[in-house]
Amino acid sequence: MRDRLEPVLLKAMAVGTAALMVAALSAIAVVRADNRTNGSGNVAAGQQAGASSGQDSQVLGESITNDGTGAAGSAAGGATTGGATGPAAAAGTKTAAAKAGTAAGPGGGRLVAHAGTDCPDYNPNIGVFCDKYLVGGTTVLSGPLAVYGDQGLKGGLAFLAWYNANIAAKEQTRQAKLIWYNDDLDPNKTLQYVQRLNEVDKVLYLAGITSPEATSKYIETAKIPLIGDIGLSPKSYQNPYIFATSPSEQLRNPLRVKLAKERFNVKSFAVIQDVLPSVDDGPLKGGWEKGGKDYGVDFLDYAAISSTSSDCSGQFARVIQKKPEYLVLPTATGVLLACLREAKKFSVQPGGPNSPWLKGWTGGSNLQVEVDNCKPLCEGMLSIGTIFADPRVSQTEQMRIYRENMARYAPNVDITGFIAINYYHNGWVLYNLIKNAGITWNLSRETLVKAAENFGPFDTGFGNTIKWGKTLPREPWNCSYPVVVKGDKWVFESQKTCV
């Protein structure tokens, strides 16, 4: 008996070892969402999901659940608790959940999300299934700007966890599943991953990427909509398939000059402009030039610096030689603090004994870490501003839910950061766009674009209003809330400034 059993045990051990090796390799491979099953890709709701792929990518955040607390369902093509959604379903196999769904089409009753293939707009080639649709994006999780990528991703996942567990469940509509990649802020990787999201993962639309500049041409050629970009490139406003939520630099820069003129009565200003990789900063400089002309303020100097730089010595020494009455410092946290270290070295600050010519300055992105590292030098400094109301005190229903969901799903995220708010509120905007256009069961890239081209004005409940149309450049709004350092924190002002 033992002689017969040993070969069997050895064979079983070999098979088990091989299975473990396959599992380990799968954990570091870039895999498509629809190749995962409920047992291989599950994570707790609201957490980041995914496995590292060698040195260069992070893949698939599918961390959405049915109840907001349990394990995640798989993305398209894998097994779900509702029944088969993979090749068997595509071939015509109907599950119990599919049979329970009402028939599609006029007179067919109310449609409900189910795991079959008989919904009228079922199209896996663009990520539309009867129980879910696929959303794509890229982020940055390493380097100086990782804090923004992390906050944006967690904000977006927090909304999706809440949406799937509440709105989609109660209204019996599709859930949304996010597929994302870490592109390390490399424009070439961003382009490669956007191509993959379109051609391999086959997502319905893009919700956010790190380089609209590098991908703009491909997005337009592929006709894949990018809805909710924060405005990371001037091309975000010139592309018919990109719908930004924030005013462009060509509008925001003059707005900041207007604020400086009204608040400090300045007659001159200089700019240290931080620039993201691959972005053409010509339009950014043009926005400052326009602001100077529009509001009668002399534009004395302009020095570009990388958003990832840790050294601002050359740029700061250059612009203070002109003795501007107002100084515009970078927005990104790391490079802003680098410039403020130079300010401290040169004993430069508004109204200081060594810089009586400087009346005021601006810089930063409203993150608490900025104040923690620059006070008391930065007392009274204005940030870039924000299109959102202060989430700590706003009493709108959507801000209340935002606070609750971030505390639940992303408790380590600074809720005042406009990146976190933007990629959270994008989901709310998309839900209303789809519902208001009546395309809940008629989802396609074409219907999304048409709906977005005729959207608004829509009061989001987050302090901003969005209106999109067909005309380019497409500016969603023309206002911003000033944010100023007072003591130990950024203070959001309730009165917005508009062009």
C-alpha cells in the first residue's frame, strides 16, 4: 500500500509546487482584470489592489464590493457571485441572475444589473457588461509627486466603493470597476498604458491619467473619452475627447494675477513655474502674460522648473533680482518647499527687512504637509487656490458623504487636497451625466461623449459648477476659492474669485 501511495503523493506534491510557482508568478505579472476570478483578485473595499509587475507598474484596482465591507468581486470575464460573465456567458449561457433580470427594450420592464449578456448595450469590446462597466486610468505612486497619485487613486476608489454598495445596489444598475496602472510619471509609460487600457483591457472611458500631453493624439484617434481630468496639460482643453473639471492655466493664471492686484495692489510680479514631464510650458507662460496685460501688472520674469525638482536655487536667485512686488512659487509640494528654503536662505518674505519690495506671494496645493514644513515663513501665503469648497466645513450633502467615505475607505488621506476631491467627485459627476442623459442602459463611448458635450451647468455639491460643450477650448468653470496660510493650517475662503 505504501509503495503504491508514495508515487501518488510525490506527484501531488509536484503538482502543488507547480501551482504555487504559477501563483507567485501571477502575483507579479501585469494581468488583465477579466482574467481574474473571485479568489485571485479580492481585496477589501476601498483599498488599493494590484500586484507589482517587475520594476515599472502597478496593476488593477478592482477593490469594489457589493456591501462596502466584504471581498471584492472580480472584474469582467471572471467568476462573480452573480453567475458567469466570461466566455460561457458570451456564448449564450444564461445564469439564474440573468434569468431574473427583466427583458431589454421597449415594454420590457425595468432593467436590472445581472451577469448575463442580454442587456441592450452589452459590448465587452468597450468594457460594457450587464452587471458592470470598466473604467481605466494611470497614476504615480513613486517619486516626489506620489502623494498626489496616491490621494487621487484612494479618493476615486472611495467613491466607487460607496457607489457600488449604495447607489448601484439600490437602483439596481451596473457597478463600476477601475483598472489602473502606475506609470511612475513617465509620459512614455502613460501612453503605453493608455493604449493597453483601450486595446487590451477595453475600458469604456478613462477617468484620470498623469499625462494628457503625451496621450492626447492617441485619445483623439482612438476616440476614447477622458472624463474628469484635473487639467494636467494645456491639451486637456483642446481635445474633443477630454473633459476637464478645473479651469485651464490660461484662465487660472490671470485669475491669480487678478487676486494679487485686488488683495495687495501689486504693480509687478515674477513666476517660478513648475512643469510636469513632457508638458509644453509655452501656454502656461502665455497665461501669465495675459494676466499681466488684463489687470495692468508688469510681468517681470519667468523661470521654469520641473515639478519633481528638489533644487530651486537657480530659479529663485534669478527672479528675486527683479524685485517683484508679487512672487508666484511652484504648486507641487516638494518643489515649493525647495523654493521656500531658498527664501529663508536669502531672508526673503513679504514685508521682510531684506525684501521690502515684496508685498505677497503664492504657491502650494493646500496640503497640510506644506504648512507643517514652511511655517512661520509662509504665514499669509496664498496657495494656487481650489475649485472646491472647504470639505472640513461645507454642509452640502455630497461633502458630508465625502467626509464619511474618506474616513471609512481612505483614512490616511488629507481630504483638503484638490486631487483627492477631484477624483472622488468625478464618480459623482459621471453618475449624474449618465442619469441626466438617460443612457444608463445605452452606454457606449459615443453616447458618453455626446452626453458630456451637452452637460451642465451642473452644481456638483462640492463647491464647483461644471458646464461642458462642443466648443474648444472647453472651459468647465471660471472661478476659484482663495486658500491662505493662517497659523497652523491652510484656510479656505468662502468667497470665490471669478474671471
